[in-house]
Amino acid sequence: MPQIIYFCRQLDIKMSKKTDQKILNNLKSDSEAVVVSAIKELRNKGNRHYINELVSLLRRTDKDVIKNELLLLINDLCDNSVAPDIMTEIKDPVNSKIMGLLVSSCWQSRLNYADYFSDFVDIALTADYETTIEAISVIENILMNEGVDDLTISNELYKVKERISSCQPEKLLLIQELVKILGKK
């Protein structure tokens, strides 16, 4: 756990720095050990300028050790200035196969995604079953932290009710649960 806290502090301090070319090269290495070492190094001196490369690596790797290290890092992010970068990656169609992993990181990290509340409702309505579950978890977290005004919640509830009849049959129960969640606020 101290390593996570250290990463958070370092990320805040090093925000003004760009990327280190050596780390970028190591992230592209054919050696699993070199890539894992670079990911671990980013835990100590990473910044938001690496997010795109990390997500790209997550998308293209087939090595479980690398995926696990990447997810640990992404799930441990705590600098809110990274949230827009993560949302950009979630919305990028090239990341559709890993969207669920990225959305999952949004409720596992300590980042505030209240500004993207409507985006997560849209994801819940349009994504596959597993990603919908992850999006609903993010929505619940946002609502628990009271980061959204009542008008926005009402508008999103209306949108969900309007679109519930056109949702995928296997997601109907999830979307009905989303209606209950939004209606409680």
C-alpha cells in the first residue's frame, strides 16, 4: 500500500514533466521483464502524458503479466487531472475491446468522474453486458459522492426510461436497476 501512496504523491509533483524517451522505448520492448520494469518505474515517476501509451500497450499486449501490471497502475491513479485522459481513451473506438477494463478502472481508482456522469449513463445504455455492469458501478460511486446535481440526474433518468425499450434483452434487468439507482437520488 505505501507504494500506491508514493505513486500518487509523485504523480502530483511531476505533473509538469513530459515523457521520458527511455521509459517509452522500454514500454515498447519485446522483453516482458523490461516492459514490466518500465511500468513499475512509472509508479514512481509517472505523469498523465503516459496514459495514451499505457492504454495502447494494454490494447495490444497478449501477456497477462503486462496486462496485470498495467491494470494495477491504472486502477491506482489518484490525480484527478488524469480523468479527462482516461475518458478520452474510453471514448476512442480503437479501445472498444478494452473499454470494460478502462471503465472498471474508473470506479477502482480514486479519481472524480462526476463531470462524466452522462457519459457513463450512455456507456451503460450502449455497451456490452460486462461494461454496462462496470459503468453502473461508476455511476453508483459518483452518486454516493454527491458529485452530480439533481437536474442532471433527472435528465439522465428520463433518457434511460426513454431508451429502455430499445436496450438489448440481456441487459434489460441491468438497465431497470439503473432506473432504480437514478430514481433514488
